[in-house]
Amino acid sequence: MKLALSPLQQGIVNFLQSNETWLRPLLTERIFDGVDVQAEGDKLANPAVTYPDYYKQDFHSVDGGYLNKDAAITYDPITKQILVPNETFLRDETAAAIPADAKTVLDLGCGTGTATRAIASRLTSAQVTGVDLSPYMVFAAQLKAKSLSNISFIHANAEILPFDDNSFDAITASLLFHETPLHAALNIIKEARRVLKPNGKFVVFDGAQGDALAKLGGNISSSLFLEPYADQFLSSNILDLMREAGFSKVESRPLLMIYEIRTATK
């Protein structure tokens, strides 16, 4: 069952809908001009993939959430404005946490591939694979990564990864877990451990948890743009889920007080 929008969220939706004519060019990058994102995403969608109920929820006040092609074409322009101090800094900090000698890297919940591209640009000798549950996000990611030869994207559910055990040197997840319920987050972390090689590293970038400042930032974001699972995320601890999944050397590095980079080893 979808969550009802608050009056503030509904007001934002109404504003966007009533001003779509002049807003859409501002929220859509030129790379999508003349491209039928709906059709292209539908073509690459894996028919074996089933969507869990939690994913059918609206996200960020977009009707249908990430299963709406509009989520893919508007995600980056909005994200660039929301992330502070800037998105490039945060993506680079996450990429820098990956071992420099990693040859195979998997990016979970890759979205439009911004973090994936940062990893591939830093680790030029590594093969980097992005996975996302939205075929429209996967298409957008492919379109934006055409200049990089060491990167690929797959439509798949991170809870049921289509890879063998011990396949990757490192696995990352950026801004994923605040958008999943806790049971799904634990399943994803367990799958990450399964496909990691022994001594492989798991790197997670997301909002901070636990303290008052983190909760304030999370609650502001949730009140403006529908984040169905923000409360679960803010009241939980990703580090505990990593330990429950069997990871060792579980650590967290605060980043600008409102983010954390968590790392763990298989």
C-alpha cells in the first residue's frame, strides 16, 4: 500500500504538475533530448526480474517511484542541488574508499550511474558493474557512461544478484539503504557478502544515523520529498546489519556530519 502524501508533499507535486511546461527543461538534461526513455528502458528490462512490494511505493513524490521513467530523467539535476557541498566531492570520497588494486567492482542500486562512473574513472584498470532495479535508471546509466570502456550496467534486484559466489573484489552502495525497508537492506547486505571475494571490501555511502543532526536532516528531506523508509533508516544502524550479515572489520567514517562512509570486510 502506498503512503499518502502529506499536505506539503502534495503541494510540491501540484506545483510540479501545474508548472511542467517550464520546469521540465530545467529538470531534464539535454542527453535525453529525442530519446524515448520509456521504450528504451522497457527493451532492456530483464523479464525474470520481479519487483518487491516495497519498490512499488512512490519515492521523492514521483508517482510510481523508480518504475516511472521520469525518475530517471530528473534524478541527476535534483540530486546535484540537494547534496552538499557538491555531488562530485561525495562521489569521489566514496570511490576513494575502494582499494586501489580492486579489479572487479560492483555498484548496488547504481541509479543513473554517477557513483559508478566515479569509480570507473578512478580505477581505470578495474571492470565496474552497476546494478539497479529500475530499467529506466539502467538505460540512463548506460547512456551517460558511453565514453567509459570499463563499465557496464545490469537490470537486477540487489536482493537476488545474478552473480556467482566470490565474484567481486569490492562492492559499493551509495544512497541506497535510506530507500529500503530494513528486511530488504539486510537481504542486500547478505547478497553483497555472498558475491564478494574473501577479504573483499564493502563500501556504503549514505546519510548519518543516530544523532540529532542526522535525524534532523533526514526528517527535513523526508518531509519535502517522500522517503517512505526514512524513519526505519534513521532509527536503525547499517553497521549492525553488516555484522548480522557476517561482515568483519565494520567501521564508519563521518563525512561532513550529515553523511557516513561505512566499510566492512568479508
